[in-house]
Amino acid sequence: MPPLVSILIVNHNGEAFLEDCLRSVSEVVEPENEVVVVDNASNDASRQILARFANIKIALSDRNLGFAGGNNLGLRHCSGDLILLLNSDTIVTKEFLSILTAYLDRHPCAGVVQGKMVLPRAGGVLDVCGSFLTPLGVPYHRGYFKPDGPAYQASYPVFCGKGACLLLRRQAIEAAGGFLFDDDFFCYYEESDFCFRVWLGGMEVHFVAGPPIQHLMGATAGKMGLSCFALRLYLKNQTFTLASNLSAVSVLKIFPLYFAVLMGSLGAHALRRQWGQAGAHVSALMVPLTEWHRIAARRRLIGRMRKVSDEVLWPTIGRWPGWRYFWMTFQGRLSQYKDPEIKEALHESG
């Protein structure tokens, strides 16, 4: 009988966080579950740390496959009906996994759920409590950098969850076209692309308001920060996802606004002579031309697997947070933005 849950952790040079993460997982994981760790060609002490834990499966890569490719590799070693994607820079709590699995039991429509996370390095404020798609084509991250409180004690459907703590049914992968992440993404926006495909394949993605785990934000994203490399990957992957997964009608509605946002941001960076960031925007604007063959192949796949139209999905996965959200994000005052109420909130604890 396969384990109920396969906990999949991808690591690359994460010696500063890996042992604490694995120790916290080992203290709460049930005997029927399994832990699978992918080491992405680390050259620090990560593999020595892994050797100290006897009851885990280890998949070694001879090159850095990124978060996307690392999880795809690890998935082949997972035997559970449920797969938990967990960052190596997280510290889990005793109840978090049982609450997520119980939520899936109660909500058969949900194929993917994201757990609640807090950021101890930022004073214990919330990490993203699920994201929504805006008419501009860019995401609205609910709860990000806010103190936990009554507004975040309910669960609700979201456009996408954050890959740092994402529990999914194996059936959701089949619904999403038969694959988890796009290897070409390497890292950034891969979970958004996957969650979008899950919705299109007829299943749902939810944020679950259980007891939060800690996300230290230091393994990969913390090292890359807002580097030009990270920005280039994020914007290119975001553009590819929209061009590939949106219906033709939605592309015509959203892309003029989306490209206007990119052009405006490009101009702002150019005026500041931030040429690396400006170049990242140029790369994103060129995606429909440079990646047209991949986009065409993905659109054919989406056409075969799609069960729900964008028009039906939009009231659930789409939100307009107002211009104030984007302005306060630009000013670095996102913590002062008040999130709108979620009407679809499910008022239950997990």
C-alpha cells in the first residue's frame, strides 16, 4: 500500500536551512508517509546533512535543474496519492499536514491546496495567502506582508497557490495535462502555470487557513533576491503562461493591458539606467516571438484538456484589487494595503 503523502523537497546549496527543515518534518510525519529530497547538484554540505537522515529517499542530480526540474525529478520517486511540495527553507508545525489532507477529504473538487505561511525574518507577517489573476495579467497576492488576523482565518478558492507549501492530488497532475511543471521555467511562476492548468482541467485550487508554518525565504529566492536573473525568469515565465493558457478571447482582452504594464515598467527602469531590469522586460515582451513554437504546442495541449472556459473561471480566479494595491506595492508600503473581503471564503478551520 503506497504512503498517503509523499513530501517532496528540492534543495540546492541549502545547508543553512535543510537540517532544520528535515528535522521538523521528521518530527511530524506519520509512518505511512514518505519524504523525498532532490539535491540539485549542491556543492555545500547539503549531501552530508542528507546522510544523517536514514528514513528519506534521496534523488541526486548532477546539475541544477531549478525548482521546476527538481520537482519533476522528485515526482518520479514519489509513491503517494498526495504530494506535498515543500521548500527546504520551511519549518513545519505538527498539525499542518493533517489539516491540509483533511481539507482535501472534505472538498473533492479541490485538486491543490496551499497552506498558510508566515515570514519570521520579516517580523512574523504573512506570506502570500493565495494569488488571484487581475485584468492586467499580473497577479494580486492576498495577505502578503500583513499581520495574521480575522481576515485570514477562512479558506477560499484562489487562482494559484505558492509552491513553498503546496499539497496536490496525483489526479490534479493528470487534469493539468499530465505533467507537473514546465522544465524550461527553471524557477519562478511554475506553480502559477500548473495551478492555471489545474483549473482549466476541471479541478480547483484553494488556500487553507490552518496553523501557519514558517517560511524563512532564504534557500533560493533569498539568494537571488530581485536580481536581474530572477526578474527575467519571472517575467518570461509569466508571459509564456498567459500566452499559452488563456483563451484567444482572453488574450485579446488582457494582452494589450499586460504589454502596457510591461512597457511602462521598462520605461521606468530605463529612466533610472537600470539596464539589467530593463533587459528583463524586453525579454518578456519578446516571448510571443521567441517562444512561439512552444506556445503553439502548449495551446494545442490546452485545447485538448480544457474542461472549463475562461469566462466561467474568471469570477473565481480573477480579482481587481484597485490601483492602490499596485501603487503601494511600488512604494514599498504593501503592508498598509487592506485586502478586500473574499465572498467565497469557506468559514471553517482548515
